[in-house]
Amino acid sequence: MEKNICSFREMIKEKRMIDSMLALLQWDLETQTPRGGYKLLSEMIGELSLKSYNLTTSEKFLKIIQKLKKGEDKLDEVIKKEIELLEEEISKIKVIPPEEYKAYSELTAKAQGIWEIAREKNDFESFAPVLEQIFNYNKKLIEYRGEKGDVYSTILNDYEKGMDAKKLDVFFKELKKEIVPLLKEIKEKDRNFSDKLNFKVGKIEQKKFSKEILKYIGFDLDRGVLSESAHPFTLTVDKNDVRLTTRYFEELPFSSIYSTIHEGGHGIYEQNIADDIKDTLLADGASMGIHESQSRFYENVIGRSREFWYGILNKSKSKYGMLENLTLDEIYKGVNEVSPSLIRVEADELTYSLHIMIRYEIEKGVLSGEYLIKDLPKIWNEKMKEYLGVIPKNDSEGILQDVHWSCGLIGYFPSYALGNVYSIQILRAMKKEINIEGALERGELKEIKRWLEEKIHRYGKLKTPKELMVSITGEELNPDYYIEYLKEKYRKIYD
Amino acid sequence: MEKNICSFREMIKEKRMIDSMLALLQWDLETQTPRGGYKLLSEMIGELSLKSYNLTTSEKFLKIIQKLKKGEDKLDEVIKKEIELLEEEISKIKVIPPEEYKAYSELTAKAQGIWEIAREKNDFESFAPVLEQIFNYNKKLIEYRGEKGDVYSTILNDYEKGMDAKKLDVFFKELKKEIVPLLKEIKEKDRNFSDKLNFKVGKIEQKKFSKEILKYIGFDLDRGVLSESAHPFTLTVDKNDVRLTTRYFEELPFSSIYSTIHEGGHGIYEQNIADDIKDTLLADGASMGIHESQSRFYENVIGRSREFWYGILNKSKSKYGMLENLTLDEIYKGVNEVSPSLIRVEADELTYSLHIMIRYEIEKGVLSGEYLIKDLPKIWNEKMKEYLGVIPKNDSEGILQDVHWSCGLIGYFPSYALGNVYSIQILRAMKKEINIEGALERGELKEIKRWLEEKIHRYGKLKTPKELMVSITGEELNPDYYIEYLKEKYRKIYD
């Protein structure tokens, strides 16, 4: 038995090393690879993905798993969970022919370069064929599994166990019913809180401030990196090497702040997974939705609170030149201004989930065959008009704005909305145990990080999203609190 | 036969892909890995190096080579050369036990982090044990080969075929005899040409200018990257993805310019290797010395000429804010000021090779057992005083200044001096065919690049350093021209 456990650990180590290498290549591709290098890097990613596939589906691995399962009662909960996750993964990918698996990895690696150029040149047509291939592959890869039910629900369940299109339909219906009219109400008031925040700040100062903010919220820069990319993201090599990106607009200094805090929330999660499970398959977020709950928690619940800014201004205003001429109230209202925006990652808290709703409807429509790829720019613009009341001038600020689809992440967007919902449930639970406002006002964010670490981060994948939520809040996903929270917060600000 | 060639190409492709991945990991390690990530990245590098080792020394590979050699008359010159290089490489590494090979790769990967911290903290003691291990490994790896002659000559010959300590002794003796007194003469004149160049320029402007300069000299930024690191270097993923670093000092704007031009020279070489040999083992510089000849050619022969600056000022002075208040003569004399410096990469053209001489003498001394690692700071400082007349205030600006040894590059430094020597021989040959001054004055550096591409770059490793030099200049390495050139140029400037 011990020998088998040893072999198992060896193979997991190998698998994790390949995944870490893939993460590094991906990081390179998205932050600095020159155009000339896309091809070779895509090939490398394809090669390594194939290696990972071959290892995961190898007879040798399967045999060890079988042997371990025979002595299951002697296994600890970590290894049991690893086996469970592995079996799930194997059952999903084993049905895919290896060449297809590799081709898909290469396609998505290549697609990012194509997307980037398409976005730069505002040329949806050049991206459309690749996007079509990606949607088709996603469909095909699910079909190989021969599962029942609709394809989209299967994909959603992959990202968030227990999720399906029906549950999301209910949530988005409620959202549409409550938030779209509230948004109209607020728009009519025609306030311009954020004008005061849109002054020019040089990139170097913004960079410095972003790093300060990361430290302030508890991200450890000795075990992490902050870089730049067209679309901010977080990527983990391992818990001691967690990489974030942000982006800087000289005329919108608060944009980089919130990108940074958002990715910082992801990063803090990854950095605080327990050392016990560091080298296991559990060293990852519980789900995409739970991951997003952490980034949204830091970005909105923490970062858009009055107390957070009070703490910063109070503690060290002089350090941050860019804040010097702002009052607390100007910052608070400015960063919470509701202003339907074209770009999701720039969206305010109230309208954010409406952006997700659009992606959700489009993904559903394309997968069901209702929407054609070529029509997406038009469909996008129509939905933007209907829900948010704004229309993109071009596709770069419309359908082409996000990197996700080019990475193959179809069905990922709803996680962002789930993250919002979870984050408010978590807030309610934390409030019962911690004086959050006080901690923020004193600038002591460690207390908050420790609570999250204790209740969520350290577990990695050991608990499912549902188990986590039940253990923290006493109930499963419940969108009502989120919608309530939005209504209350924004009615107050716009009263 | 065709089948064998096909298998051979497949294996070369695999080998090159591993090497490209290693290059990317190395790039990451030196430009951005956070401290927490050193360990895992070092492990990955060890893992991949082992893989490369296993592949190169595999029975399968050896068999294919044997089969190909049987039909040697049917092979083209490229594949013949590849086999020759491979057999050389295999004979060198096959004698090393694989675990030792891996351990050494891991050691040098780890050592860079240790060096970086030691340099930052001015703490030679913390680096000394690792440095000792590296020297010992280098010795041991050579001893496994059981070759005759002294270890240092074998190492030198690895970097530069045909080179040995005897030849270098002759060169450095001549250098010491001619240049050390000339330097004293110049120092007594006590001029301060460079004062005018040491004004403050922000990092962002320097960055912009560095990229402009790269384009200007012919480096293709669509197939390359310019980044930052403590010690500037060039690294090739493949010819379409060539990566350079530089470093910026706000008070010394010309420092980054010359680092950039130097690495740009390396980069141009790599980018212009012929497409025919792009995916072969020949897609690399002919030797370290030839590589350095290209960087030194661009840096000194081109970049420190009056005509180069005339061309830039004339063409687009307004574009480069930092040049606005300088005259041509101020720039020319400023960038050619002889001022014995503590730092090699900041050294002027005249004293540069004296820095190499110190490294040369120390490497020779350590390998022969004459010098102990613990005494190196003292020895370093004494030699600096004797040859250059300056003494480092601390080890960070003394023995710890360079990354090379921590990468395992013992015996590499002399390549820099050889590069200088070659560059002047190349200059003499080019002058016979091209009006270099005219091209520089007109800002048309393409002509120069094309000549170098035609005579040197495109061949990659197809020709040996000796073959290249003979075909271009009609003779082998000849240090006399270099010493003559230095004497003439600097007597004139300081007349």
C-alpha cells in the first residue's frame, strides 16, 4: 500500500509539474511573447497538453488508482478526494481522441494571438472562424462523453458542480426583473460622481500604487508577480508563485486599482491554500464560482466600501499622491457610480451581472444553434442596448472585448455572476464573527484575510462549493441576498 | 535512408522544443520569477535538462545517427554538420552520470537566485559555497571526459573551438603590455568628456528610446522582446522569438543605450540565421566569440562611432528628447571617454578587455587550485587596482557584479575579449566592400546588417569560427589589429 501511495505521489508530482510548465508558457504567451513567437509557443503548449493527457490517461496511472481504491479505508481524506477528482477528469478526457485533445489545445493557444490582433484592428471577421471552431470543439468534446441533458448544462456543471442552465435561468430572470428597472431609475437621476476620479496619473505611479494596494490587502509579492496584459488575469504556477496582471489607463487611474484588487483576491486565495495539500491535486480553488467570489469580495465588498478608503486615506494619504485632492465621500461615491459601461471589467457593481447575462444568453444561443457566429456582433449590440442602454461603437469594445472565448473558456462567464452571489452570502457570515468595518477603518485587513483563509482558502478543492457554502453560511447558493444587497446599497447611494 | 532522415528530424525537433522550453524557463527565472517561485522553476529546469540529456544520449538516437553515417555520401552538408556537432555533444555528456547532470542544472538554476540576493545584500559569503560547487562541478564534468591537457583549456575550447589557455596568455600579455600603459597616459590627462551625458532621463523615456534604437539598428521587435534584468542578456527561443534585456539608470541614460545596442547585436545575429537551418541544430551562433563579435561590433564599432550619432541626430533629433541639448562632438567624446570603471558592462571600449583579463586570471587560478574561493574578493580588488587603478567599495560592485558564474558559465568571459578581436577584423573586411561611414551618416544601417547576414549570420553553426574568419578576412584570429585599433582611436581622442 505504501509503495502504491508513493507511486501515486510521484505521478501526481509529474502531472503537477507539467501543469506548472503549461501555466508558465501561458503566462508568457499572454504577457510578452512577440508575434513571431506565437507559433512555437502554441506548439509547445499543444505538446505539453498532450503529455498531460497521456499521463492522466495512462494504464500505469489507472492501475495505481485501482490498487489504491482496493485499500480505500486506509487512505486519508486528501488522497481519497484526489482519486475522486482524477476519476472524474479521466472519465471526461479519456473519451477524447488524443490528437483531438492536442489540436484543441493548440487551437486555443493560437486563438489568443488571433483574438488580440482582431481586437486591436476591430476585425471580428478574422476572429469568427476560430471562434466557431472553439464553440464546435466544446460541443464535440462534451458529445464524446455521451452524457444526457443539454450540452450547456454539462459545461456549466464542469465549472461549478451542481450548476445547470435551469438554475441560472431562474437567477437571471430575477436579475432582469429587479435590476434592469432599478438601473433605469438610477440613470434618470443623471449623477456624475466619477468625474472627480478621472484625472491623469502616470503609469509608473499607478504601478507603484497597484503594488502598494496588493500588499495592503494581503497579497504577498515575494510569492507573486504583478504584470500587465490586455485583459487582467491570475495564473498560478504554484502557491508560492502566483501571477497577476492588470492594465493601466492614464486617464482612468481607478481602473487599474480595481483590476488589481480583483486579481489580488484571486491571488490571495491561491497563496493561502494549506501547505499540507500544496503538492496535491487539491491545491486549487474549490470552483470557478468560489474563486470569483473571492475576487469579487475583495473588489466590491472590501474595495468599494467607504471604510476601506477611510482606512487608506487615514493611514497613509501622503504616500499616494494620486489621492491627495479627493475627499472620502468623493472617492466612495465615485467608485460606486452606476454608469452602464461597454466593458465588463470596467463595469460597476450594479450592472456587472447584466454583462454576464448577455454572455450567458449568447453562449446558450450559439450552443443550441439558435445564434450564428457571424451574427454575434449584432446580437451583442442589441442586448447591450436592451439591458444596459448603451451601444458599442465597434466590436473591439463589444463582442471582442474579452479574452475568455479565445482561451476556450465557453461557459466560464456565469462563474462571475455566481461569484457575486456567493460573495454576499460570505459577507453575511463574516459579519457575524468579525467587525469588518472596524478592521477596514483601522487598515487591518489581515483579520479579514485570516477569516477567509480559515473558512475557504486553506481547503483548496477538499470541499465542494456546496459544502463550503453550507459550512460557512448554513445554506447553499441563494441569489436573493445578492439582489437585496444591490438594491439596498444603490438606493442609498442614489437617494 | 529517407525514413532515417525523417526519424532524425523528428528527434531533433523534440530536442529543440525542449531547449526552447528551457530557454523560456530561463527567461522567466531571470526576468520575473518571484522569490517564492525559484525552487519550483529550478526543479523544472533540472527536469527538462534531464529530459534533454536522456534524449540526446538515447540508444534510439545513437542508432539513427549510426545508420545515417553509413549512407553519409547521400547526406547534405547541413545534416552532416548536425551529426558532427551531435557526436561531439554526446561524447561530452554521455560520460556524465544523468543524476549528476540534473543536479548540476538544478544547482545553476538555484545559484542565480542566491547570487541575486548576495549581490543585493553585498554578501559574498552567502554565494561562496555555491560558487565553489559550480567550479568543482565544472572541473568534475571535464574530468569525466578524461581528456588530456589542462582543464581550463578544455573548457575554453568548448566555447571556442581551437582556443586554449596558451593562445589567450599570449593575447593578454600583449594587451597588458600595450593597453595598461596607454590607460595610465590617458588618465593623466584627466578629461571629463562624459559629464555632459550624465543628466537625468526617466525610465519610460529611456525604454522608448531603447526600442527606437533597436529598430534603428535593425532588430525586429515583431520577432523579439526587450525586457529588463539585473544583468543584460540575450536569449533565443527560436529565430522568430529572440529576447533581450537591458537595465535603466535614471542618472546614466547612455548606459541603457549601450546595453541595448550590445544585446541588439546578439539579437540581430539570431534573427538572421537562414530559414533553411531554422529547425536544425545549426540554428545558433557559430561560437560564443563570434556571437560576441556581433554584439561588440554593434556596440562599439557602430554605436560608438561619430557617424552613427551623426545619423541619428540628423535624422530625427526631435524624436529623442534626451539628445536635444547635446552636440555631436559632446556625444562622440562622451561615449568614448576612457574612465576605468568598476563594472565590466559599463566599461569603456579601451578598458573593457582588462576586465576580462581579470576574470581570465581568476578562473585559471581557481581551476588550477592556486586561488581559493574565499580569497576571491581580495584577489579581485588587487587586480582591479593593478590594471585599472580603481578599487571597488564593496563586493556587489566587485566580484559579485556578474551573473555568469552563477549560471555555470566558467570560461565564458574570454569570449568577450575574442569578440572584440574578431569585431575589428570584421570591420577591416567590411570596409573594403561598404562605405560604412556613409551608411551610418545616412542612417541606413540595413546595408550593414545585410553584409553581416550574408557573411556571418545566415550560416549559424554551419561554419566554424575559424572558417568564418578565414572566409571573411583571409586569416584566423589575429589580435594585433584590435590592439592597433585601440591605440589609434584613443590616442586621437585624447590628443
